[in-house]
Amino acid sequence: MSLDSHIERVLWTPDQISHRVAQLAAHITHDFQPVSPPPVVVGVATGAFLFLADLVRQIPLPVSVDFVRAESYGSGTQSNKAPSVSINLKVDVQDKHVILVEDIVDTGCTLSCLIAHLKSKGASSVSVCTLLDKPVRRKVEVELVGEGKFYCGFQCPDYFVVGYGMDFAELYRNLPFVGVLKPEYYKVFDRFIAEEYNEISRAP
Ligand code: 5GP
Ligand code: MG
Ligand code: MG
């Protein structure tokens, strides 16, 4: 059975995503062209892996690339828990401009924690580039560092979305689009998300 049959609704198609990623890459290139040294692009694993890969291939600057891991939902999928962040950067960010690349900003807890860490490591600025943003769910304001900027692909409605790097129970990351699962698939794996996002079942 095809993975596509698990999807209730596609929110952004591969074409829409690639068009927007190209625009974001052009903005970042324009903003960081004059900056020295070139920025460090730090992806938040695992969800940002496809977005980061597509983004950096369209930024023709000598950027370095690294990843950090942040598990805000842990195994219990409680989004309100402080994220457990495992930071093991290879790249030294002292006096560097950092662009954090995220799949989606939800409560803001993960980013705030990562930004605080990068600031403590002496980053001269921290910008954020997120594919999706769900501002209605914000619990912590995302405070950038220095001249940092906030780049956002799309505002996301309050659904639990999957695809283009984003998972549900570690599945669906390989879908080339962003969409919403059929309610029965959320219920199969995880009662918390099925309840928390029960409007999914009312999605048109
Ligand atoms: P925050 O700390 O901002 O609440 O959570 C951010 C992280 O939670 C995201 O980077 C992402 O990994 C996960 N997350 C939040 N909303 C969604 C969603 O709708 N779908 C998926 N797959 N992950 C989400
Ligand atoms: Mg993420
Ligand atoms: Mg996840």
C-alpha cells in the first residue's frame, strides 16, 4: 500500500515548497553576501534534513553546515516539556553568524533553548530559517541574537503535519510534500497527538 494513501490532505506540494525554498535561499544569499566570515548553517535534526539540503544548495556562499539534535516531544510526545537538546557542534560558532534551520516552530521552546546555547558559545548573531511556523501555538517568544533575522517559508494551520522531513512516530519524513494524515493513522500510533490535534479529524 502506498504511503500517499495515509494522507488526508496535502498542504504544500513539492512545487510550492521548491519555489518557496528558492525564495528563502535568495533572501539569505542577499543578506549574508556582505557578511564576513560566511555564516554557519545549523540544521535541527532530524526534521530539517531535507529542507536544509535543498536550501544550502541554492546559497552560493562558502557556508559551513552542521546539525544539532533536539527532541521536544521525546517518546511521550508531550510538546509542553522542555526539549532535551543534544548539542555536539563540530563547527566553532564563536564570533560567527549562525543560521538555525528548523522544520517547524511550534511552542518556540526548542528554538529558544538552541538560541540560548549558541549565544553562550559566543555566536555574534543567530538567525532562524524555518520552513513552517505555527504562531498561534507559541509559548515562548523566539528572541534572535545580534542582527539575526527570522526567515519563514509558510504559516502553518494548527494541524500536526508530516512530510518533507517531518515525522509522525519516525515515519513519513520521506514524503516529498507536507500534509495531514488521515485521523486513523494518528490514532494508531499515538493517543496524545490524536487528542491534542483532534481538529485533524474535522479537517475538510
Ligand atoms: P517547539 O519546541 O517549537 O514546540 O517544537 C518544535 C519541534 O516540534 C519541531 O521542530 C518539530 O520537530 C516538532 N513539531 C511541532 N509541530 C509539529 C508538526 O505539526 N508536525 C511534526 N511532524 N512535528 C512537529
Ligand atoms: Mg524540528
Ligand atoms: Mg518529530
